[in-house]
Amino acid sequence: NAGVTQTPKFRVLKTGQSMTLLCAQDMNHEYMYWYRQDPGMGLRLIHYSVGEGTTAKGEVPDGYNVSRLKKQNFLLGLESAAPSQTSVYFCASSTGANYGYTFGSGTRLTVV
Amino acid sequence: AQTVTQSQPEMSVQEAETVTLSCTYDTSESDYYLFWYKQPPSRQMILVIRQEAYKQQNATENRFSVNFQKAAKSFSLKISDSQLGDAAMYFCAYRSSTDSWGKFQFGAGTQVVVTP
């Protein structure tokens, strides 16, 4: 009964380094999302997916890429990290467009 | 695009008292969904309450209730009999019923501080 699992929970990167954040859900949800949370700005949508092999850009997609090769996994990649990408990243999943989200516990990323 | 505004960055309440968090939104749609999420220090996002715009009745969940004013585009959250465990960041969120992608629009959040 894990729900949505995000790894890692914390990470410090140097400017220019790359990394991948993993989101895994065991609820057979079709819809998955990546958000970033910054103080005073709420949560902003980076990318999302409505099924295996399909992804789309959200509100703030620049500097990020995603992949959904398997239904249960949604990966968020940073090819060349920048200090502006310091944030808390949340993955969420949903069973359909009219339902609420189930969130992961977040990843705190610091880029120095 | 829809926008969600939470005008109160922080609210303080004493234990056992009531606090009301405001949320307004901008939309031209008639059918949509509104949510309140709680984020305690653990960072986990927890769904508090959900309201469907076509329903007149205000949603309630135990000590949590909303005042949904569709014409005013207002969706406030009332926390009654506040407890120390209610201390958290609260986010208001909007979801269009016509958005087949199910994307949410979140407000900036309101930090609730509960004092003994």
C-alpha cells in the first residue's frame, strides 16, 4: 500500500550536473504529474502524462525532460542543473481527470 | 488560464478556536472542481476537502468545512476547534471539468500557526 513513492528524498547538485528523479505509483493510475514548489508561488506544473508513452509540457517545462516508459513510473530529468532549479519537487498521480491527486512525499533539491 | 489567489500568507489561531482561510479564483467556466490540500511539516500533501461547482451544498469533513460562493468565485476553508495538528500550509486548488488532462492550478498557500 505504498501509493506514490519518490526517490531520492533529498539531493544536492552542483551547477551543470544532471540527475533523474523517480516517481513510482502502485495504484494503476493513468495520469501522472510533476510539480515544483517554491515559497510564495504554490505548486507549478512542470510536465505531465496521461498514459504510458505520452507526456506533455506544463507551465514551467524549461530545463526538464520526462519519460514514461512504464505505466507505473514517471521520471523527471535535469540535464544541466541550475541554481534556479533549487526547489521541492512533487510527483502526483490520479485515476482520472475528475479525481483528486495522490501525492508523493517530495524531493528537496538544492543546486549550488 | 485560471488563476487561484490566496491572499493570506499566514494565519494564526489559538487551540479550540476557529480560523477561516480565503481563496478566490478566476474562471469563465461553469463546471469545475475545487480542493483544499494540507501540507504539514512532513511535506506530505493531504487532501482535506473537495467541492464540485455544480453542487450547491458546501462540503464538510469533520472539523473542516467550506463556504463556496460560486458567483463571487470564492472558496474559503473554515477549521473549527483548531488543534495543534492542524498547523500546516494549506493550498487551494482548481481543476477544470473540461480539461481532459486533469491539471490543477494551485494558490500560493496559507501557513496556519496554531498556538496553545
